[in-house]
Amino acid sequence: MPIVVVLLLLVCLSAGLPGMVAADSREAIDTTLANGLRLIALRDAKAPLVVSQLWYRVGAADETEGGSGLAHMLEHMMFKGTSTVPKGMFSRTIARHGGQENAATSHDYTVYYEKIHADHLDLVLKLEADRMQHLLFDEREFKAENSVVMEERLERTDSDPTARFIEKFQQMALWPHAYGRPVIGWKQDIANHSQQALQHWYHRYYSPDNAILLLVGEIDLSQVVARVERYFAAIPAAKVAAHPPNQRRFTLMEGAPPQGGSAVVEPQQKRLEITDATAKLPLFYAAFLAPSLVTAQTTADADLVPEALDVLSLLLGNGLSSRLYQRLVVEEKLAVSVDASYDDLAYDNDLWSVSIVPVDNQAMDRIETLLVEELQRLMEQPVGDYELRRIKNRLHANHVYRRDALSRWAWMIGHAAVNGLDWKQLAWHYGDRLEAVTAAQLQQVARRYLHPTLAIIGRLSTSS
């Protein structure tokens, strides 16, 4: 009985039902300083901690041909010191005060984050404001760190047959869109990076009017604006335009080939088949171009399509009870794992994909046949009430668990905000939108975006 009660509470919390949300969970500030820095602060006093995330509206997708990897390279250089904080002192200072720090680069953003006792918030603000404007560019440090990045690429991609395959698959599936370039950069581009190019990137994009400061934790909201202004208000705006609304859009393939004009990706099926003697396991990949919450806002897809794609990810290929796992792993014993993924927060249209590890090379033909069968079943037969309820409950629970962890909760809010979404709708009304998804909508979305004729297929085979 206690388990049932806990699950019911999780569902009620996520759905935003009256009386089921902690009293301080919606205490928030969302404002913009005079220099353009957007400040989002949420009070969450479950622990005496604060998470600080400084999101810059620039990522690998903003790079030009021949300059891939610059955004990621600058992320590394941001830890190499300023005129007042020597190399390594940033990380040592945070650690000495019991905190954690790191950074991440994606196609859409670059973010720097810390988690520390709430008493040390001013320390974090001072350090981040300092490196927003005073980063040092030492030629010797640049060359050393460039070698580190090159080694990172060699270890994580070039020496890993699965990573090499996925990189080629992404390039094929998304070319010529910038999402088809690796965030770390192509090997030749990394070798050609220059300190001057990094400085240009830094001075162009690292400014308050191109950033969002997100603070979540035990924060006094009546004082937080003044505290942030103390460190950031004097930094001048660079007058950098955020991503122009149509600069990086590309046409989605749909159920029928477009009449007239041309799509970025040809309407016929794309395939990548590679045999790699160094691969220890085969891999089967299937992907479909799909809208995100961002792109759905500007099209007829605004009505719950991303939420339906979330449901379809769990329904088809996420978890032991998913249809593809049951069919391919449990029943047919053709695969050892199945995983579906979809980034509904991407700035642009992206891939809804499923990756399958077959038991051997010979299983891939049968796997592809059964994948098509499951997609056709989804399009032809409505999902039953019990199965749909189970999937929604899992998504509700995931949302609640995210909400209970400061860093994960902050990450979702920051990711949404940096890509132009209404983070309050996502944070506080996700459950309402999820509940509105119907079996009929799942069929409609599957027919439109997951039709077998639109599949982009990848096969990595071992040599034996």
C-alpha cells in the first residue's frame, strides 16, 4: 500500500494538482538587468545549497565551416585564468569552499555551473563575472589546451568504433545542418584553431546581453537582484543578437515527398552501412527528423507534438517494458539492448532515434523488419488506455524526480530558457500538457514523423 501511495503522490505532484506542490516551489524572479543579462532565480529551501548556471546563447551550431570545435575549445580556456584569478584558482577556490563546478558545450549553448553552500553565492557570482570580461589568452596555454582537446577527440571518438560510426551517422542524417557537425570539432579544424579565433569568439559572444544567469536553491529573492547587479551590472553589453529566428531552421521530411522546392534532406530513405574490424559489437540505428518544442511553436505542430514524441520514445524503446525491448530482446532474442532518444528542448529540428545492439550481424535484417512492423502497428492500432497510462505515469515520475534534484531541475529550466522557451510552462505545467496527449494524437504523430519510409538507417557490423 505505501508504494501505491507514493506513486500517486508522484503523479499528483507532476500534474500540478492543487495542494500537492511545496509552498515555496513557485517563488521565482525572471528579470533582465540594464546591460541585457537575464536573471532567473528560484527559491528552493530543501537544503542550504545554491546551483548557479551561466548559460551563453552560443554553441557549436554557430560555428562556420572550417571553425568547428571553437565553442568547445573556449569552454576549456575559460578555466585558464584571468588577470585577477590565476590558472586553476577558479576550480580550487570552489573546491575549497565545498563546492563543485564544471561546464558543458552543445550545439545550442555553452554553460558554466557551480553547486555550493548558499552562504558562498557571492563568491560564485564574483568569479563568473570576472571571467566573463577578463579572460587571459596566453599562447602557450592555448597550445597546451588545444593538444588536450585533440587528445580528447582521439580517445572519445577516433579510437572508439561506435563513436566513429555515430559521428558519421549524425553527419549523414543532418547534413548540411550544423547539428551534423561534432561539438568537439573535426580533427583538422581542431589542429587549425588559433588563439585569435578564440579571442574573437569570446569577445563576440561572452557578454551579459547574450547570457542567462540561473540561480536555484536557498536564495533570498528580495536581495538576489542587488547581489547579481553588484558583480555584473558594470559589464557592458556587446549588443549581440541571439540566434535569429530562421537562421538555422531546416525543412522536415514528412509522410509524402514535398511538392516543388527542395528539402535539406532528400525524401528518399538514407542509409549508412559500415563494417569495422575494430568494432566489438554491432549496432543498428534508426532516426527520424522531428520538431522540438522550440520549432513546434512556429508551425502547426504546436499542439502537443513534442509531448507525443516524448510518449512515443518510452512506448517504443525506453525501458524493459517498451514494445521494441519486449519484441527484440525478450521474445525474439535478436538484441541485447534498445534505447530510444529525443531532445524536445533542441533549438532546431532534431532526430528522434532508436539505437539497438544486435546479438550479431545476421540479426540486423530481422531487426529492421520488426522495427517496421512495430511502427506500422503504432500507426494502425490505437495505444490502449492501460499502456498509455503507464507511460504517462513514468514521465510524470521523471519530472518529479528531476524537480527534487537542484542541478537537474536547474538544467531543465536553463536549457529551456536559453533556447527561447517559456520555462514556467515547462516547469509547472508539463503534467497538464502530458495528460492532454491522446491515443489518436500518438497515431497521427507516428504517421507524420515516424513513418518507415522516412527512416534514416545506420548499420555498424563487426568483421566476424
